[in-house]
Amino acid sequence: MNSAITDIISESSMHEFKSELNLSKPKSWLKTVSAFSNSPLGGVILVGVDNNGHVTGVDNIQKISEKFSETVLAKIDPMPNYRLEPKSINDKIILIIHVFPGQNTPYYYVESGTRIAYVCMGEESIPATSHALNNLILKGMNKSFDSLVTTEKKENHTFLHLKKTLLSRAQKNLTDEMLVSYGLITQDGFLTNAGILFSD
């Protein structure tokens, strides 16, 4: 593997090599854009580099860059955050596509009325499971599963074990205000999922 390529991928936890950007079959690389956008750390796609990390280069970098941007705009929803970086290595030009982790997850690949969110699984981009998709939706709403409010009322539950633990370790009495500040109940007395887990 070229040392310059090694340096590039060492800066990213996820990467994918593409000897060319197949514009007639965009799904082959758009699912990677979706998966990197849905991942916590993003990733890089190196176009003009084969699967062994050898630089093959690309022709007409301007055309490829423009087609990439056009296709992503048309096929990924919402619009992901990325940066295109042409780079010369051994007199050959490669295109480095930095795909940044998105805040508005999930990022879908859209084709013929279908919407599929991809996630990274090892070195592959696979369709998100229903559980992973739910987590991406919550992340996009800036929420977590623990913070979701249930229909359970506080008066139907006790926190005796938590109260006893808090008293023995911190010498504090558990109050309703503390339960609210810990995110276990809401101001109007409903338990969150975290509250359910901590209740007796």
C-alpha cells in the first residue's frame, strides 16, 4: 500500500477504496455515503485507489466531482455533509471524499420511491435493522431511548433501592426534584424509560 494512502486512512476509522466511481451504478457507492453519514465518526472514500491500496488514478477529476455532487443531491436524503479533495500521488490524481457524521440522521439512499438507511458493519455498508433505524431517528431528534417518556405514573412505582443506595453512598435523601434532574421522571410525574429501569 502506498505510504500516502496509509497516512490518509490512518486519520479515519472507516474508509473504502474505489478504483473508479461507477456513475452508471451509483448505489454501489451511495450506500457507503449513507452509512458513513449515519456513523458516529464518518469516513473517507478514496476514488482512484484499488482494493489493495494501490494508486490507479482517475481521469477528468472535475467531471467526477460534479457528478458525485449531483448524484448525492438527488439520491441521499437529507443532504449529507462532505468535502471533496483532489490529491496528486506519484503523478496520479485521486479524489478523497470526506463524509462527515451527520446530525440529522437517518440519511437515506432514495431510489424508485424506496428509502433505505445504511449503516457500517465491519467493512460493509448494510441496510439498518429496525432497531438501528429507531436509534438513528432518535439521534436525529437529539433524543435517546432512555429519555423517552412512558405512560407510567410515578405514584404506581417506587425507587426504594435507588433511595437506599443514594443514602448509603452519598448520604442524600432521594427527592422528586432529584428524580426529575436525573431524567427518571418528568415534571408532571411520568416515568421515562430510564425511570422504569431504576424503579423497583
